[in-house]
Amino acid sequence: MSAEIPTEHRGSDAACPRWKQRPEGGGRFAIWLIRSIARHCGRRVARLLLGPITLYFLLVRGPERRASIAYLERVLGRPSRWSDGARHIHTFASTILDRVFLLGGQLQQFQFTLHGLDDVHAQLDKRQGVLLFGSHLGSFEVMRVLARQRPDYVIRVVMDIRHNPAMTQLLDALDPAIAANVIDAGQDGPSLMLAIQQAVGAGHCVALLVDRVQPGDASETAPFLGADAPFPRAPWLIASVLHVPVVLAFGLYRGGNRYDLAFESFSDGLQIPRSQRAQALSALIRRYAARLEHYARLAPYNWFNFYDFWNPAGEDTVVTAASNAVVAAPPRMAGECDGMPAGDHRAAARRA
């Protein structure tokens, strides 16, 4: 399989989201402390840490707390309270803790309810590669259930190794096999595009998060929870260039040890003429935003973008206008960070 690497004019770095400039709410020591307690004392004891962690973020992390309350008012349709914010942050902290067990292969500790798995199997059976699009709604790590369902299938996760050294080291320690299959999002745009192309060409499933706009990324607004919000164009451009199926994935935490996993076949393989690409990408982004909103309303406390998602720069967001002469560039996709989110998608790169 060969594909032309697309290019697009990018927004100014002046629109750098303020959340990306925030210090992390955790780090290497915090990650390893939680891992050690979880490993030696078990999940039940480790969950006792979630209360202090939640209280810390409520008292100390003002911007995240305010973003949480503002989001909850949108999705709940009523004024939100501190108790709502506490539940929101506690849900986030719970999924971070569960990473240790999920990445360590201890799936037997959890109860999973699966939806749409037949659609995923149908795509995997074609052996032509699949793009698995996730988001910061719920836990993406629970997608390991898919690997258990289909051990014959290789899942490649796109993650910025240099941006997330603590999580990378944790992944190395918990499951070297998973770490070996990571596609480094920190490489230049053409190299990243080639790596994704080679992975899907080998019939692998490539998983990446597609809801955040990084500084300099080409983006486009779509209606989301009552107002227009910016979404990156690049993931959809990649899908249109590679012509492989796209499956949406949502791993929603339901409290205790329960998760709902929902898979949706979004496309059997995009075939978009260049002259229609801008309009088609706009329609895809709007359709995706509608599905993201659907699941956000189903599990409102699973939203883990702790910043002003509708105006991430805190000012007029730079949004690339849809134009036939403009084509999105592949992003540097990244996994989740090791504390409160600091961003997962880096700036797009022009063709070499």
C-alpha cells in the first residue's frame, strides 16, 4: 500500500491551549507510587488513595476544577456543584489507577459489558488493517479486552514516548510486548504517516485518540454539547488517504470494577476525491462530534478533557477554514499523559 502524504497550512502556535501550559498533576514518582501500592496491596487498598487525590485536585488545581464544573453544566443541563466536580475527578482518578491492572493483564478483576463487538470482528476479519479512533471519554486502556477477544490480531497504539516518559516506563515494566508495539508519535510527520501506513498495510489495528487539537494543528469546528468546538482534521485525512476502515471505540467507567465497551463501525474505508475532500472531512468531523456527544451524555463523568474544550486557547481559537485548496496534515498523535491531561496531539508536519 502506498499513499501520498498530505499537507496543509496550520494554525499559529499563538493559539497554544492554556491547558498544555499547565503543570502536570502527577509525574514519574506518583505513577510508580500508585503502581507499587496497587501491585503489593491490591486494587481495593489502592482505591483508598482516590479520595486524597480527588481532594487535592479540587483544592489545588483551580483551572481544572473550573473546567470540570463548566463542562458538567453543559452536559447535565443544570448548575453543577462541588460534589459533581468531585465525582468527575474521582472517576478520572479511578481509570488512572485501573491502568495499572489493565496494562498488567489483570482483566479478571473487572466486569466488562461489550457492545458492537461483532462489527469490530467483521472489520478485523478482512485483514486489511483498521484505524481504531478513541477519545478522552472514558478509558482507552480497556480496549485490551479486544486483544483478549482476538489474540491473533496486533494492536498498535500511537503515543508520544518523549512527552509521556513516566507512562512509557510504566508500560515497559507492566507489559514489554505492548510497549514494543507503540508507534512513536514524536517522530516527524512523514515518518509517522509512513509508520501508520505500514502498520495498517500489515493488517494491524492502529489505535489513536482524535478529540484534541494541538497547537498548530489544522482544526475545524463542529457542534458539541450546545456550542461549536474545535476538532482536529488530521485523523480523518489519514483515514481518507489510507482507505482503511474506521472503528470508534469508547471505554466507559461505570463505577466499582465495571466498564462498558462500545464499538461502532464508522466507515468501511473512505474514498474521497481530492476536489471534495474539504467538504467530506467537515461532514465526517460533524458526524464524529455527534457520536462523541452521544456517549458523553450516556456517561457524563467520563469526560477527561480538563480544560475549556470549546475555546482551548482561552482566546479566539485559530481554526483552518474548509477550502478545496487546503488539505490536512497528519498529526503527531499521543497517548494520555501521566496526570491531569497535558495534551495528546502535537503539531502537524508538512510534507518533506
